[in-house]
Amino acid sequence: MLLLIDPVLLLTSLLLIALLPLPSSTYSASAPRPSPPLPPPASSASSPLQNLQNLNSLQNLQNLNCSHFSTCSGCSSSTPELLPSHTSAASFFSSPSVRSHFLPSAPPFRLLRPSPPASHRSSAKLASSPSHPFLPGCTFGLYAASSHEVRPIPGCEVHHPAINGAAKALGEATRKAGVSSYRHPNSFQGKGKNAGKGRGGARGNLKPGEGQLRYACFVVELSTGKVQLSLVWNARGHKQAQPGLSRLVKELAKKEPELFAGIWVNYNEREGNAILNTKKGSWERVWGGDFIKEPVALSAPPAPPASAPSLHFLPSVFRQGNYAGFNQIALAVAEILSSLPAPPLKVTELYAGVGLLGLTAYANSPASFSYIRCSDANPDNVRCFRKNVASLSAAGHAGAEAAVSYRPLDAAAALAAGECDGSGVVVVDPPRAGLDEEVLEALCGERGGMEDADTLVYVSCGFKALAQDLERMFKSGAGWKVARCEGYVLFPGSDHVETLVVLKKGGAAGGEGRGGGKGGGGRKGRSNKR
């Protein structure tokens, strides 16, 4: 739907976008390593960016000095200019039709840059490509735009240094172990059946669909600098991946034992563009530990002898690409929840992943919560969540096991199971496609399940879907009003914005939403399975 925008209001809003640095008092044990200082970006004295220059951390406004910029599809800008996704968010929240659904006390939209451009990405999925036309060995990079031709990106500027080091070590190990790169059926023209999957051999002998290593996934444990490595192997299982897989793991363990926290393999011989095989039994740990862990982000360091609790991650669960940057969103959510009136709060978090948002809020202010119910579809999240709760208890939060819970249900199933019954606050962090239809209908009052909710905290990684969801909620007559909205540039150089929106039902000003919900919080249709 085309929005009519007042040009004067839009210009004013863009000039007031607060690309503010986060408070220096913010404590996070997983903060990214600072990059070397670079000169501020050149711009004219009349540009909005120049006018905001004195309000920004210059470190977070550096240019990207990456040698791969002209050929890599990962970044669309090497300067901290406002990209289309940023201006789209500012335009949406400054339009009269949306502003009419703001609370009188709601501040204007602001855009924050929590990370410097260099080294901000602490996880990456890289495609494999042959390192030599006729010899085994792999190099790693991203597909060129609209193709399956891999462009190697050694020493990528946005990657954490440990990712670059691990990718280099893996490439060298594949050559020594005689491991071949997978040849995507669409990477070049050819005919014939995709035979010999899982076999090695020189590139010149491989047909489309053959080869061994398809992708490599790197996740940095920021607290140690070690890498959780996942090898996506073109095979049905362990037996079909031999002997190449064992040779490669042995080479890595021998040459770089201090670089890796753990090495996993994901068996994926399925055709198509899905990087990982999500079916049961497709993952196997072949070296090192199961989990990587990071300290929970805290607004202030814990008083000795207490220590920060940890969040645990398996390679099969989702972890944000800019983990340290996303922690600033988690701290913002924690501050929002702890400032709501009428504690202790009854909170449900849908699309919870391993519980990062809810558990961060609880760790920062446990007395603020009666309960936090978390849920998500991936059953592997449960193992991580249990480790997370145990870590909270060990860090001195004795009530954590009673206060926080988890159910391996997708959002629609969680709603049907009564996870939102009695909860005054609902937190959602859906995938890029936005909210499930059932969840949106409940928020709009078109079905039951969220009658007690008067506060919604919506964290979005897909702005287009967020805008559509909000417009539908506004038109529903359910009474939702924006209390706070801000964007986060988590991936400098990429045309992407993460958005945090707080909505209150019934037009309550400021923090007048109840938050606590009604009744005892019984759940309709609750199953015994946890």
C-alpha cells in the first residue's frame, strides 16, 4: 500500500535519526575486538551524515576497506551511508498514517549502529569451491549475485579474524587430506546423472552433483576466540563420507588443535539451495565439544564472587551473525521489560531460539518476572536451554528453574497449546517472513490465545514483513499503539536493518500497560511433553 508522506516531516525525521553510540557503561563480556582506527568517511557539509557526525562513535562510522568489495555479493556499500532499508524504516515510522498509531509519549524512530564495520560478523556460512582445476582441495567464499559461482573471500574485512584463520586452515587441510569440493549442478552447464556423491577426486573428473565438501559453517566463541566448525558433507551418513572426512578431521586436529572448539559434520546430499540438512540424524560431532558458550549480556558486571551466566549453542541452532551487536538489542529488551509497571511480569517469548532474549532479561532483573515461557520449533534448542538455565542457577539465580520454561513448539502450536494464556507481555523474534498467520490473527483479536496480552515486544530481522504485520494490527481495531521504535545496523555494509518495536494495547500512555496479565496463567491444551 502506498503511504502518503509529508516531505517536510520526512526530512526532519531523517535529520533526527539518532545513530547514537551505546552507553560506555554497557557491560558485555562478548564485545567484539576493536578494529584499527580509520579516518571518518568523507561527506559534504550539507549531508545528513555530516550533520550527525558529532553524535556518533567514529569507530562505528568507519569505511569498509575490504579488497573483495568489487566482487563480493555480501556487502552493498563500503561507507556508513543510509541505505534503502534504513530510509524505508525511517519513512514508514514517520508517515502520518503510522504516526497516528503512536502513543503521545513515543519518541521518534532512531537508528543505532552498535558495532564497527570491521570484524563484526562472528558467524558465517561459506560455500566450497575447488582451489585448483585438477587437484583436490577447497577454498571458501560467497556465491556471486544470481549464480552458483563461488567468489573466494580470504581475509574478509567484516569477518571476525578467527573465521578468516579457520577458513585458511580448513583450505590447507582439504588439500593435504585430498578432499574435493562439491560441484553444484547449476555452477556450469553439463549433462548426466549426479553419480558418485561423496567421492573424492580431482575437479576435472567430477560431474555436477559430485564432490565432498559443500559448505563450511564457522561460529566464533567470542569469549575464547575459538571456532565451532561445521562441515556440510555430500553424503548420506558417516560411512559414505569415509575416508575423506576422517582424514580431514585428523589433519585439522593435528595442525590447529587450539583454533577449534569443536568440529561437526552435517550430512546433506539433497539437491537444492538449502545449506543444511535439518532432518533428524543429519548432525554428528566428530571432534571436540558439543557446545560453544557466551556470557549473558549484563547491563552491569556481576558483583564478586558471582559470575555471569552463560548461553550455550549447538551448531544446529540459530545464533545471530553479529552476536555482540544483537546483545545490545537483548539489553534493550531487558531494560524495556524491567521498566514495565506491575511486576512480577508474566511473559511469553515465541520464536525464542535458545531463549536469548528472555534469559537475558531474567538475568538482568530476576525479581521483575513471575515467569518467562519460551518456545520454538527446533528440538535441539531444548538441550541448549537446559544448559542455559543450569548456568543461571549456578550463577546465583536460584529461582531460574521455576521461573523459566521451554516447549519445542512452533509459534502457532505454542499459541494453540496456551503458552500465551495469562501472559501480559509477549516477545516475538520471528524469521524474516514475519509472524505466523495464527499469531497475527490472535494479536488482531481475530482468534483467541492472546486476550491477556497488553504489551508486545517485536524484534524483526525483515523490515518489509514487520511493516505489513504492523499495518494489519493497526487496521484491526485491536488498539495497538507504538510506544518505542528503533533500528539497528547490525551488518554494516549490507542493506539490512534489524528493528525493535514496543507496542501497547488500549492507548495506555508511557508504561501504563499492565504487563502482569490476568489470572493464574493456566494453559489450555497443555501437553505433558516439555
